[in-house]
Amino acid sequence: MPNKSLPKDYPVKSVGRALEILETVAEAGEGGLSLTELAHAVKMAKSSTSSAARTLAHFGLLHIEQPGPRYHLGFALLRFGDLVSQHTSLSKIALPLLYELTAQTGLTALLAMNDDGYPVFIERVDGRGAVRFHATLGQRESPHATGAGKVILAQMDSDDVQRVLSEAGLPRHTASTITSIEEFNQELNRVRLVGFGVDNEEESEGIVCVGAPIFDHQHHCAGAISLTGLKADMSDGDVGRLGTLVREHAERITKILSGGR
């Protein structure tokens, strides 16, 4: 196993060493490596190698087999790989439909992936006009105050919903934010009934977001798509119409992800 020397200007050498350990263990195959083998391969002292490996194991990136120890790749990497796969396939499939939604409505269209009950926006197509809505890509957003978050939670069982809300809380963003668990459960029932969720100025004043869920080939909720616009430009009838439109496009994405079934 060749050792890749780190460049002299490496920003954080300890991070580079940790990644080198992961790569070395990956190259070793299913048999893994002993501490002596790993330390020799990465050209580190046994004590330093052991400390770095224990840290990686703490975060699930390595698995330490006892007795031994022998080092194997950790199961957390499966999750990261799955998220990358979802990101790539979802973006490729959904992006043309986001452009279609924006062309039809003039609103900003967004794609979110389901990160264990939280929406993580990974694509955005801005609507026409001067207004640009802030939506940071790649980070977890509010599960209870976004249209995408509501529809993702609506696909989960009550125990998982409670777990996510216990972690995230129900913080108030605006005067319209739902902060009661009883009221929020009623909101999820409404989402399940109509097939789309509405953020009616619940995350940001003056902003309305309408989202609908998308499902993979195993009928697991892979994420959601949504439309975002100004409250002042919408009537109650517009919200229902947009919800139906977003749901129809979400169903088209689901059909592609499920192989046409």
C-alpha cells in the first residue's frame, strides 16, 4: 500500500493523516489491518496511529475489531455514500423539472434531500425578477417551519417524528410559526391528506413555500421539491393551485426514481 506524502502547505495535517488512515484501511480490503500494519503503512508511530484510529472509530468512520485490534471501514461511511448517491441521482432527475416549475410559475424552485427527517436543499432554480430568496444549499433546514420539512416529516411514523422534533425543537421564527406539538401533528395530518405542505410565513415574514414529497424505488421518502414566493403576490387560491402543481411534479420525479412503477 503506497504512502501518499502530504504536501508541505497542507492546512491541517492531522486531518490529512486521518484521511490517509481511512484510505489505507479501504485499500486493505475486508481483512482489515492490524495496528502494526496500519502504523507501518501510514508511517506513523503506533501510539499516534492508535489515537487517530480511535477518534475515527468514535465517529463511526472506522470499526475496530477485537481481539486484535484490527481496523476496518466503519458503517458511517455507508450513510455518507448513500447521501452522495441520493444527491447525484436526485439532482440529475429533478433539476429539469425545477426549471419547468420556475418557467411555469415564475417562482423559485428548490430540491431538498431527506437527511434523517431534516430537509437539506441541494438544488435551486431562481425565479424571474429581482427577488432572490436565501436558501443555503447543503445544510439542514428547519423541519417544522418549511414546506419541504413538513412533507418529509409527514412520511415518518410518530416515533420518528417525535425524535426529530425533540432534537430540533419547535423554535419560533415568526408570529406564524407552529410551536405546539399538538398543532403541528394536526398540520402533518393535513399534509398527508392533501399531499403537499405549506410554509405560510412560518420561517420568514412575507414568504410562502409550498412543498411535496418524492419517493425512491423502495417508496422511502427521498426528499421534496418546493416553490417559494412572496406572500403579497399570492392569494389563497394560488397556494392551493401551486400545491397541486408541485405535487404533480413530485409524482413525476417519483415515477422516474421508481423505474416507472
